[in-house]
Amino acid sequence: MKISKTTRRAATTTLAIALVAATLSCGGAGDLDNPLDMPHQANADVDWRDQVIYQIVVDRFEDGDPDNDLNVEPSVPGRYHGGDWQGVIDKLDYLEELGVTALWISPVVKNTEEDAGFASYHGYWTQDFLRTNPHFGDLYKLRELVDAAHAHGMLVILDVVTNHVGQLFFYDINGNGRPDDWLSGGGLSHTCVQICLNPERAAECSPDEQVYCEKGKDYLERIIEWDPEYDPRMIQGWSSLGFSGTADIRFTNWPAQNRVPPTRPPAWFGWPDDKPWFDDPTWYHRRGRVYTWWHEGDYSRDFVREQETTGDFPGGLKDLDTDNADVAEALTRSFEYWIEAADFDGFRIDTVKHIDRPEVNRNLRGFWGKFTNRIRAKAKALGKQNFFIFGEAFDGNDALIGSYTFGGTDADGDFGRFDSVFYFSQYYRGIVPVFKHDAPTKNLECLFNSRTGRNPTDAFCAANGYPAGPTYQGTPHAASADGGIGLAPQQVLVNFLDNHDLPRFLFEDASVAQLRTALGFLFTWDGIPCVYYGTEQLFDGGVDPKNREDMSLGNPEAGLAPWATDHEQFQLVHDLIQLRKDHDALRRGTVEPRWSTEVAGARRDAGILAYERSSADETLVAVLNTSDQDSETCAPVADGGACMTTSFPSGTTLVDIAPGTDGATFTVGAGGTVDVTVPAHGFRILAAQ
């Protein structure tokens, strides 16, 4: 039965009123009302392979409620712009027209207001794990958004941060009780510059003065008490007289910036009065900022990973000690609360590789083994099946990020970890080099081989550093009825072309034609496609914050009005989503690579990547061309000229059903061979006629 938009809105409004009434009857205070007795969508029939995720940075989407426009500066990229949950509600019809089926919204919790002139519009600077960010709305508005999305047939994924909090305290290294930033040491004095290091006057200086001036710059230290460099001994207090022990932790009390100690939870949360909370310094590793990035090759792997898992995230984001049982319990119960209160259907979890080291020991349960099991159990208790948990491990190391998808076994029994990860290794080794820089398409086949353990002896893959695999778990963590998704991580990796932490695909060195080819891959490859908001409007911003453009302003440079649907790019994304919905093979089908290139440059098959997707009902062949020339699915004549083989019988006519193409047909020859010509930066999706 199709529900009308008017009925949907009426139902959503009625539920919102009921939520307010329930809150008042509890005698609570807005965001902290007991969420019990709220309904939950069961999701028994959800298969995450059928979904198309749309990532939204809420502040940059649409301003639906001017009453919550606090500290808004729309002209400044690093400040709040006014987007809110009402704005997302207002644009659900647009998203429904595009065809997306799941919304990933940025974090909802209360943040520190700002740091170093930048605002927390993105949501990753947690100050309170149990209260909503007032810039976006209150708990009732958040629940209204989720319910309205559900009424539009969309699932909702919450962005979760468990690794760190915002810049809530500083390390009082010098013991003066205030956050300082100073230089210590000699450096180069005026005398050094003007006399001792001046060839015309150097004779005026003694040999000791010369040594000081030559070495002085090496004595210079910069100490930032908000964000000091990593120290495995924990950040130390010191003065010119020497070390004074572990530096004191001082939480700030700056209400205007909401940089205040986290408030203890309300009584209904059931947290014991004698237990500490997030305002306790012992809940943090207190080792200072990771400094090995971009120079990882200079250090041992263990030292890099020690910093990543115990160090503060750059920018003064304080690292939580998730090995502390109280910390783990508080975080787990906080996010159980958000499922119960807002009825989310899944979690995208930030900074996954900064907690635990499953690449060393899969059977050490750690925080993730406890957290994911508990979250699934909570979903089950609420009657919510198929709760999806995927993580962001921002790394090109496929084996490392894949390790977070493996479960394990310890003395307490079996445990799971992540259903999936955001597929960064594919981004770094496939999306960017292949679709933007004409690298051999074999790289994408190698990633598939590694992921599944297929063809572990492939010479090209081994020579280019791809692990034999499988690098991702091949069995589900939990059945749907147990709050899991009933699918193996190998099947549901989240594929993307760009996101809020990366420059837009179109930034600087990519064309719209290349984007078209990459989108063809995104929607025909296995796994779950994720579209970053604005891709359908040709957004092309650089790195953060320029990659977080305002949807409500449209794309004036491309001549696109806000929320325009009458142009080629929107139609392409819409049509690819619809094609995926129409063909089970593109959503749930197996993958069989049929052609890829091992060398770059002009040749008969330059830039060709072809693969079959097969379900019980049909087999389709996707053929992409990432090069600047028209190419074929056949080897160069000098290499024998053999053409691609398929599973189709001889004589089968294959017709191109890709959106916006010419509907060309190709006839399968003896042995299933077929010669398919694909225009430069084009793609074909072939179905048996």
C-alpha cells in the first residue's frame, strides 16, 4: 500500500505531539527524558545490499528552523551555517526523488561550541554524550526526522564517536593553572643573527657563542598545553628545573563556548553515584597528540599503532581510555540510549582504527568486541533486526582496516566486530588512481581478490603488494533475528567516491566524464554505494572545510539552482539508483571479474574493467572504460588479440541498458567470447536480450 505524503506528514506530526506529551508526563527536561515506550521500526525485511546510502552533513544541508540559528556565519566555511534536522525533513521529498534509501546523518550529540575560531558544525567534538546539539534541534525533532524518513521508506544511520571528546581540558605542564602556548629554549637570538652568524662580524664572537648560535635552533621547543606531542609516559609536567611528574589535567569552565566538564547523566540513566563520569581525568589516556602521520615510514609499525590507539586526535581531541571498564560501559550505554530514543537503524562509527588492535590478535575482545555485541543485543531487545554497524578506518592498508571486520573467541565465548567498514583502501588504491589517473584497472580486481581470498597466486596482485586474503570476514557476525544483518562483511563494504574528510571527486584533477565512469562503478560493483551529498549537484570543493558546501545555495559555478532535479548529473545518479533497484543482480549478485588491464597507456583495451554480476534470475555484465580513448574488451593483436569470455552461450545478444547510452547490442561468440567497444570514460551494462 502506498502512503500519501499528506498522510505521512500527519502521522509524523501526531507522533511528535505524542512524544512531547510523553516527555511532559515524565517530568523530564527535554533532551534527557526517559525514552522508554517509544515505538521502533522492526526492519525484519531489510537487506543492506539493497540500500543506497546518502551522507549528510546536517549543518550544510538546509536551514529549516531559523529559531536555532545560534552563532551562525554562513559566509565562513569553518563556522555554523544553520542547517538542522527540520531542514532534512523538509527535503525528504527531494531525497526520495533521487532514490536514496538510507540517510547517514552527522553526529547529533552536544559539542564544544568552537576551538581556535572553528565551530563544531560537523559534530565530532563531543561535550555531552546524552544531549542533542541545540544547533540542530531537540530530541523530539530528531525523532521526528527519523520517523519521517521511515515514512519515506528510508533507513537512518547515526554517526557515532567513541574514540575521543572535544577539547574539554588542557595539560597543565608548567603548573600555572592556565592553558599556555610558549617557546622554550635558545633559538636564534638577535646577536646570533646580526653578529655571530654574520661573516663580516663573526670574529667578535667567542667559540662558545658560535656553538650556541649554530645549535640554538635545535634547542627550541614549542609547548602547546591544549595539544602537546605524544609521550608514551603520559604528558609530563616540567619547568627549567626538570620534570615534576605527570601533568595535571584541568577541565575548562567556559560556558559561552560550551567548554565545560561533561554533565553527569540523569537519574533514569541508572549510572551509580559513586562511579566516575567523563569529567574524570583517569578516563583518558593523557599521552598527547599523534605525531607520526605523513611520516609513518620513519617509525616502527608498533610505535605508529601505539600512538593511533592511545594518542589524542590532532586538534586537541582527548583520547578516551576504552580499556577502562567504566569508560566502555558509559559509552556503550550512551549509544544504546540513542537507538532507543531515536530509533536509528545503524551506526557509522568514527575513528575505528584508533581503538584496539585486532590486526595483532583477533581473539582479544577489546572494546569493539564488547561494544558491537552489546549494540546488537540492544537492537534485538527492541525488536529491531538488521542493525548495521560499519566503521571508518581512515587508512589505505587493506589488511589493517579489514581486521576490524573479523570476530574472535575468548574465555567468554564468541564475539563479533564490524559488519562493514568504509572502504578506504579501495578509495586509495582504486578510485583515485584508476578513475582519476588512468592506473591499470587490475588494481580493483586485486582488491576483490584480497577481500575474498580469490586467486591468491595472482602475480600482478602479489607484485603490487596486495595481500592474498581474505582480508575481510566471510561469515556474518549475527543473524538478523539477533540484531545483526545476517550478511558477511565481504558482501557489504561501503563504497564511496569522496566524503567529508576528503576532497570532492571533481576537485582539481577530474572531469565530469571521469565522475560518470566512477559512478557507473559505484552502482554496479558489489557492496553498498554511498553518495556524499551534493555529488548529484556536481559539487567540487577541496579539503575540509571547502568540501562541506551548502546544498541550499545550489552550485552557481555549474549553473545549477538549489535542489535542481532537471539536469544531467541528477538524472544520472537517479537512473543508476533506479537501475540498481530494478536488477537484483546489481544488488545481491555474485561478482566474477572478466577483464582488467595490467598496464597503463594507449592500447586496444586501455582502461577496460569488466565483471559479471549474477543472481538466480539474471546475469549482467558491467564494462567500464576509464581511459581517454574508445576501447575494447580484447587484448592487443600483438598479445594474441583474445577477447573477453563470459558465461553466456554462443549466439546470445547482449544489449546495453546503462542510462544515457545508445542501447548498442553485442553478439556472444564461440566459447562465450564477446568484443565490447566502450566510449572514452564511458560504461555499458549488458543484459541478455
